[in-house]
Amino acid sequence: MLKKNSASLLKTFVFAGSVALAFALPKPASADNLSDALIGAYKSSGLLEQNRALLRVQDENVAAAVAGLRPIINWVTTAAASNAGSVRGSAGNTSTSLTSGVELSLLLFDGGATRKRQLAAQQTVLATRQSLLNFEQDVLFGAVQAYVNVLLQQDTVRLQSNNLRLLQEELKASQDRFEVGEVTRTDVALAQSRLASARANLIESRGNLLEAKASYVQAVGSPIGVVAGQPPLPKRAASLQAAAAIAARNHPSLLAQQHTVKSAEHLVEAARKGLGPKVNLSAGVSGTLGGINSKDYHSSSASVTLSQPIYAGGSLASALRTSIANVDAAKGVLLSTQRAVTQSVAAAYVTLEAASASLVSSNESVRAAQVAFDGIREEATLGARTTLDVLQAEQDLLDALTARVQSRANQATAAYSLLQAQGLLTAEHLGLAVEIYDPTLYYNLVKDAPAQVSRQSRDLDRVLRALGKN
């Protein structure tokens, strides 16, 4: 029995050493890397499609403003019938007529109010483009989080699986030693308790992995296979001040709000100019069949109208005050956005620094735990340590390895969080192998407000059909 027990102990020590070695081995590479996740998220995001469509809505508002400076021509046809008779009820005369003609109206002068509204619409387009980039950052960061979380949960499952196998060997060794009287039933019960706890932890870890994979599908649009490994960390700014300066120049939220302020200022000018005079041209040509005395005739007319608001119940002054208040509100939002961006950069930078330091500490903990495990294992071969001492040291090593896996995940997430805080987490900046969405393509087709029968309008129809297929 003593030989049997010694063989069991030796088997346990060999197994524990092989587990520690397995923990240190890198995982094989796979095609499912972070770039794949980012590309999938960029191509399949419904949030990006939604906000690209909303950007096209703002593009059309520019076209509508441009159309306000162009003539409006309508074709009008009127069919009429009339009956005239005496008051005594005698039969009257019935006449019918058909009138058809063309009417034209054109704004000649409004002090530049319509032009200011056009400039405001253009600034809104620029603001919406930046908002689209901000949504793009959110989508890509969600893909980063999903990828890193899958990697973390897979590594955790691997560690828990190895721990379970180790505790199964420990329980068997304890039972063998109990049979020869070297340990008590308490030692066996302790080993059984630790094994049951390890099984529960493994089940929980597998559940977390399934949840992480489901979140990955939601973020990326497709299931993940075997994860390639830790993602490469993006290059970070040399200092917090440098990171803040980059954010001040590039962050989409900040740039979007700057354009929003400019748009509101143009609307104030439009409201002011709306208080002034307007000049409109009206003209028309028409022909009538069966008109007066059943004769056909034609007519034409033209007029120029000058109008000046004198009193509108205070609505015009109220509209001006409202537009001024909107500017003040937009400037307040801009100030808050500037502070929020600065705070976000500082928080992300400090978090990355802490995560990097934590990883260094975790590496040192793993090294120390490995040395301790190797020493206790050697002491056990000389009879100075028990099996439980060896397995406790192995558990400490597993804990250190688990902490290192978590630290790596935290570092990767923090690195991309800093990139997002600077406004650099975009497909273009990352150099993703995707066709970058060009917001100017649709705008350039609609900015001149093409008529429905024009060639440019037909080009727009083809673009819309292509967008619908996508």
C-alpha cells in the first residue's frame, strides 16, 4: 500500500507540474482576431446604417434650402360649369369652360434669410457627420470589448478545467493515503469540498463564456471561432497632455457641437433678416376654352410684390429670441462637451497606466507563485510537505495566472478606451480592410437640389437602390 501511495503522490506531482507547464504555453493562432471582429462590426452594424440614413436626411435639408431660392412653376388646369337664370325660375343659361396654364413664383429678395438657413443646414450636415463618427467609435469599441471578453472567458475556462483535473488527482491521492492511515477523513472531506467548488466554478465559467460569445454575435454580427490571442495594443500618446490635445482636435462629439453652435448662429441671422422686406415675382400664362360668350381666349400676367412685416402679434420677435437662446444653449453644451472629453481622456489614460502596472505586478506574482510551487513540490518529495501543501501552492499559482489573464484583458480594453477618448477609434484611423463609408458622396449629389427629371437625380436613384440592397 505504501508503494501504491508513493506512486499516487508521484503521479500527482507530475500532473501538477504538467498543468503549470500547460498554463505557460501560448495558445495556437487562429483567423478570428481583433481585426476580424472590428471589420465584422463595421460592416454589419444596424446602428451605423441607421445614422447614415439620418445623415442623408440632413443632406436633403440642404437641398430644400437651396430650392427656396429657385422658381416654383406649376401647371394648373381648371374645369368649371355655371348656370345663370332669372329669379322667377325661368330656364337659365349654362356655360362650361376649361382653363389651363402655367404659374410661376420666385423669391427675388428676402435680405439673405434663405441663404442663412442654407448655411445653417450645411453646418448641421457637418455636425451629423461627426456624430456618425462617434457612433462608429461606439460600435468598434463594443467589438473590442466583446472580443477581449471572449478571450478572457476562454482562458478562465481553460484554467478552471486544469484546476478541476488537478483536484481530482488530489482527491484520489488523499483517498489512497487515508487507506494506509497517513491522513484522516477530514483531509479527504476537504479534498472533496474543494473538488465540488472547482466543478461549480467551471460551470459558472462556461456559462460566462457562452454569454460572452452571445455578446460577440450581437456586437460583430457573426459567431466567433477559436480566438487568435491577445490583440495588439495601439500606440498611445506620450503623455496625458498630448492625449488631451489630440482629443481637442479630433473627438467627434466636440467637433459636432462646434458645428451645431455655428448652425444656431446662422439661424439667428436668418431670424433677424426675416424681419425685413421681401420681394416676390409672380407670373402666369393661361388659355380658356368655352369661356365668356363661348369664346376661346388666353391671358398672361406678371407682378412684383414687396412686403414688409409691420405687426405679427409678437411671433417674429419671439422667434428671434428663441434662436438667440438656442445659441446660448448650444454654447453651454459645447462647454460641457469640452470638459467631458478632457475628463474622459484623463480617466482613460490613468486607467491604462493602472492596467499596465497591474499586469507587471501580475507577472511578478506568477513568477513568485511558480517559484513557490516548485520549492514546495521538491520539499514534498523529501517528506517535509504534504500533498495538500503542494496543491495549495498550485492553487496559488492558478490564482496568479487568472489574475494575469484579467490584467491583460483590462490593459487591452483600457488601451482602446483611450483611443476612443481621443476620437481615433475609427475604421479609417485603424486602417481596417473595409470600404470606408463616404458621407460626401450622397451630399455632393443632392447639395444642388437636382430636379426629378435630371441626370443627377437618376444617379441618386441608383445610389438609393444600392443602399437598399446593402
